[in-house]
Amino acid sequence: MFLGCNDSYYELSLKAGLLHLRIRLPAEVPSDQPAEAISPTTSATLAAFKWFQSARAGHLSVRETLHAFTGLESRLDDGQFHDLLLERSPDQIRVSIDENTVFFQQFSFDKIRPGFLEIHHVVLGSFPDKPADQKGFKGQIRQAILQVDDTTLNILRFAENSLHGFEIAGTPPTKCVTKSVPFSPVSLRQIYLLLRLPMPLTKSSPPPLFNKLPMQANHIHDWQQIEIDFDSHSENALLLLLFHRLGQLSAPLLGVELRGGIPWLVTQRQSLEISAEKSNLLRVGAGKITIPGRHEAAIIAAGYTTIKYFVAIDSNEFRPAFEAEVAGVLESASEGYGGTALFGRNLLLGGSNWTAEGEFGRGLDHLWSGLGRRRQFIGCINHLKLNGEVVDFEPIIRSRLRHRPLKRDQQLQAGCRPRGNCICQNGGTCVDGECNCLATAFSGEFCHIPAKILDFDKEHQLRLRFLLPHRLEATEVQFAFKTRTRNATLLSSYSQGSFSLKMKFFNVIQPDGMSVDLIKGCLGVMVMLDGREYRLNIPDQVANDEWHILRILRTASLLRVHLDEKVYEKGEIF
């Protein structure tokens, strides 16, 4: 709390784990007439100066309760360190939590303007004059900075070294200590946790590049790293997402997703394979490099026993680099200065590749995901280190369960549980924690409902139109079919515009779309993206009046077709 002697204050408090903001500032009306502040007998030189007195016009007050991330279930009573920033300028006031602006007010009230706070007291913790029945703050404060113009005061350091002007009411605070007890793992099912990467305590902690290239790695600045040990019950899922802010196109994103059990890095523009082998141990680090000649480079290191490197120069795409090449770049780099982390310090752990769409009503802008439809993480996080500090999940779990009950299909609890099998009936198979019923004559969650079979002749079509047509960053289609027809169109999809079955051509106004055709008894898949055509032909004969299972996944980076037990793929179709 910042208390002013002009009956004004800034107060930041917690209510039900949310930030409660209270502001009271003096309202003033500027005067355009000078006041008689100088005696008539004063010299002519001093009389040239005029003083304009502002008139008081009451107070301007704000009282708001704020989420750190609107839409995401985020609370500040989860045992993590959070960054709070209150900025006041002559014409606006802004409050940010963990790099995300949660309150902004422009000052424009005709002739009324807010005055500045004449700071009389700065109180950390609960204010001693409040009623005794109000719960006091119980937690840790790592850093408190007060900056006025070009003067900066580190409150905690100044208070520790000062002999006068500071007092402690109630129980004296103690220095932050790290728990020595082992932290328990956490089980997640169709749920996510919002975490915050801590600031590294020293320049060399944690060491860049996981202690590799120690002679050159000190030229990397703003280094951040994640070390995770996990067991995934699903072969395809989003494991984590690192971000500054979710609602801005320019804010970079870095995600890790599992494709067939193999971890991949995903950014806004590309996918990067980390390893060709399945592994439940993963280390991911990212930092910045300053190269003489005003070049800025970014580096990502990922893997575990073997580390792969990816380098991007001047905001270009990341490309793989050998260790010797990275060493050469670092030798030519200059000493960098600390700033903001490359991909931010907010971490979405678990959930799905569509978590943001479910919470915000929109998707992550241009996330280069190769998962297609919603893929939920189901499994266990055995161990997680963020910037060298082990995450204690217990207070995070308590905060999440205290404020929002779990849904029927969600799971969040301390400790790992054995992998559960799907209870699939009628020959259904369990795939990524879900029952796949395509090879059966049934549908439903457990393959327990008799499926409806559509019987087509050459004159019939079935059309499905979305209420709000839009471009899809990924398309996934799966169905079972049987036919004797050797030449026909099985399926066509397209965005805004039209598609002519006779001409088999997508409208040039919005050419994005896909068609699946039978060509001499074989399947042919055509994709149109930005006016360019991509084809993938499947050599297997399917016009044999037998059931075939077809699944197609189309993203901006690949086209993958599963036909029965075989997989066909065309990469980099963008």
C-alpha cells in the first residue's frame, strides 16, 4: 500500500486469490489565471514569474478485482512468485500482472485532472490499522521497487541497510528459504496449470546451454530453461506452451507437443523435431545473442542426453545448427544486456492445443501445431524445473481446487496414477485415451451406440455448413467407407467461396480447401492453400466393396493420410 498525505493512496490486496485494486487520487481543475503569490514590492525580476494554483475538485477513485489472465483460471494464491507492476504517468495509469496488462485507464475528464500521490507511507503486508479480524498477508516478497522519474529505490535492500525510517508491526518477516523436502508429482487429465517461470537469481544461474560450451555460453543473455520428466498416456498431445501474452500477434510463442510420442517444438511459423526417439525426459532452453553489426540472434537448445540447437538471426526462422557452428556464433558475439525473456515467463502446462480457443473464444494465432483436432494431455508430471527451481505443485493444486471444482472427465491430484485403459465395447480400440470406433458398426464415447450408415447413390450429397465460415489452421477428417465406384469424389471441404463439382476447381476468391477423390479405384487427396495446389496419391486399391478406415490430417506444415494400417505423408506443404 502507498499512502499519501493528501488523503490519497494506491492499494493492492488479495481477495479470493484475485488482485483487488483500490486507488484514490485528488482531482484538480487547472487554473488559467495566475495567483497573487508575489508581493507588489518584490523586484521586477521576481515579478516576471507567475504561479498557477490548481483548485481541488474532490477525488478520483478506482475499485476493481482483476484476473491475471482473463479467461484462464489464474489465481495469485498458488504459492508462486508473481510480478505486479503499477505505472502512473500524468495522463494514464496501468496495472500489469506477469507481463499482462489487467487494468488501464486514460485520464481525460474534460477540465478535471488527477493529482499526483504525495507518498507519506509505503506499507508491505497488511496495514496495521485495519480490523483484527481481517486476514493478513502470508507469503514472500522477493523484490519491491519504487521508481519516481529517474530515481529508483530498492525498498527491501534500502530497508535492510537503513537504521531509521522503517518499522515492523506484528511478527518480523524472515528471508525466503527453499524447501528441502522432495516435491510430489502431479496427475493431469484434460486440465491445465498456469505457471510462472522465476527470475534467475544470478547471471550464471541457470547456466546457458545446460553447461555445454561453457567458455562461450556466457555471451547468451536472457536465458530461460525448462527441465521436465513426464509420463504421457496419449501419443499426441500439447505438453506445454511458453508465452508473454496470448492475445497479441507479435508476441512470440514456444510450445512442445507430442506427435506419435516424439517431442516437437512449435512456434508461430514452424515446427522443429527435437528427437527421433520417444523420451519422457526433456530439457528446453532459449536465449538471445547480440552479434556485432547490430544483429540480434535467438537460440533454442532442446533434448536431454543429446542436445539439438536451433538458431534464428534477425527474426528469421529457426534452422538447425551444429555445436561447432553455435560455438562460432558465440565467439563472435558481444556481451549482451538483460531485458525481457525471448518467449516470456508464463507457462501453460497440460491442457490441449485448443485450450486458448476454449477459454478465449479464439485460437492461438498461427501456432504451427501439427496435432489438428483437440488433443488433451493425459498423464503425469514427475518432476519440473523452471529456471533451475523445482516446482512445488501442492499449493498450485490447492489453489486450483479451492476456486473451481473439477468437471466429470478432469483429473488433478498429487501423485502419479497408473495408466488407465479405455472401456471400449464392441471391438473399439483405445487411442490416446479415447475409444476409436471406426472399425466397428458402433459409435459413441464407448462404442456402445449402433452407428448410422449413410447409403449414397450417384445423385445424393450431404452438405454441412458452418455458421461462421473461416480459415482453419488445421483440418482433420476421419470416416469409414466402402464402395465399388472407381471414379468419384468422396469428400470436399472449402472456406468462403464455392467449389464446382463439375470443374473440380475452388473459387479464386478464397481458394483454401481440400478434396478426396477416387481415381481408378485409388485415393487422391488434393489441398489448396493460398492458391497453390498440393496432391498426395495413395496407390492402394479401395474400390473393392470392403470397409476402409480413412483419416486425414492437414496443417500448414504437413499432409498426413492414414488408410487402414498404412500412413502416407507429404511434408512442408505451406
